[in-house]
Amino acid sequence: GWLMTVDLAVTALLCLAQGTLVAGPILPGGLSWIAGLATMSIVIANFACRPPVAVPAGLVIVGAHLTGARWAEAADGGLVPAGIQVVQVVATAALMTVLRRAATAADLTLAAARAAQQAAEAERARRADEREQNRRMHDTVLATLVTIGTGGVPASSGMLRERAASELTLIGQVGRTLRADETVALDAHLRAAGDSAGLPVDWHLAACPTRAPVAAAVTGAAVEALANVARHTRATRVEVRLSTDDGRIRVEITDDGAGFDPGQVPGHRYGVREAIVGRMRSVGGDAEVRSTVGRGTTVLLWWPR
């Protein structure tokens, strides 16, 4: 504000003194450098201020230029430049009004778009979290209930009590998220989680530090694959290989069990669809299950996709 006030004041003074600053022959018609300066001050005033301020300020410049031209006895009495400058005041004020309204409308549209985008991202995050909690429940509590329901473990089993206690702890952690920037050792996570599956596993694990969410997804998918081996395949040998190549992670879980036909798995079954493939895709990876009846099963996990 103060800068515009100084600019307008200096311009007005120069307009009043144009008789001594401009040669007489170029005073008429608005051809002098002071007329150009007056025009720029009118335009800049409208850029800087709203019309209620910019229009009176522009008219002050018009009056000063007209008065200076009359004092200098310009041939046209300063009327031609004054007419041009009045048009400039009105036209610039109208133009800036249109631009400001358009800018306001654009800002409102962008704000609405940002709000919609944020709402969509929040919904995606909520759905992703919900799917992850469902996977955890499938991997643990539901698996235990199926084991009990099929008579695989006696209700009085000490192992069952220990497993139920650990799964209660897991349920208590629902909603807790890993830090995305945290780095963990995927090979150590795989071995620790796989050892809890109760299977004799032949491990071939390369050292693999990676981000915690990726490690959690790969480990969860691998544990589900091992749980499927324990529940369904009657395998005598299970092999887990972890390799890395140029930042890509690949996990291969192979067993020599009975195998199955992947095309015959019902679409509503949660295990492979969400607990393995869905979990990997949630962090930008993917998974594939290859199996043939009587010839074992191979589960491939890789990241990134």
C-alpha cells in the first residue's frame, strides 16, 4: 500500500510539472513520456488494488495530468490524453474485476477438487487398512477356529492356549501402522515368522533390507503360503528362497505336497486372493500361485510389480 501511494504521488507531481519536463510540441495527444508514466501508474494501481481504491487513484492521476497540461498551455488543453486515460481507468478496472472473479471461481474449483481428492485418498487408506486387518484375522484367528472345528487340536491343548494368547495380542495391535520410512531386515522377518509355522523349512535367504510396509506384506504373504502348506498339502519338504536383484525382491516358496488345481479354487475363498495376492498388491508388488495336482505347489512373491 505505501509503495503504491508513493508511486502515485510521484507520478502526480511529475504530471503537474510536465510544462518544465516535456518539450511543448509533444505535449498534445498524450505522446510524452509523462503520459506513458501516467498510463502505467493507472494500470498498476488496478493490478494492486480493488476498484474502490484503484479507480479514484487513477482519476487523481488523470486530473493531475490534465492540470499540468493546462498549466503548460498544451495545444489540446490536455483533453485528448485525459480522455484516453479515463478509458484506461475504466477498462483496466473492468478487466481486473473479471480476472479476479475468474480467479476466485478457479480457486473454489481447485479447493473442491483437492477436498474430493483428499476424501478419496482417505477412503482408499481406510479400505486398505480394513483389508489388512481382515488378512490378519484370516491368517490367525480364523485359521485357529478352523483347526479347532475340524478337530485338529484338542480344546485343552497347551499349544492352543499359547496360540490363542498370541493372537489376542495381535488383535490388540489392530490399527497400528508401521512407519513407512523404517527399514527392516526382510530375511530375518521371514525366518522368524516362518519358524512359527511349525514346518521343517529349508531356508535360502539373501540379506535384504527394505521398507517396513513392504517387509510386512511379503512376510504376511509368505506366512499364509506356509500355513496353507501345513493345512492342505501333506508336504515333506518346503523350501523358501529370497533373492534380490537391482532393488527387486523375489520370494519363492516351494513344497512337494499333493498340489491342487488353482482354477478350481472358489472365488469367495479369502486365502490366496487377499492374504497373498491382495497383500502384495497393496504395497505395489504381486504374487502368483503355480500348482499341479500330485506335483506340489510354488508361490512366487515379488516387489515391485
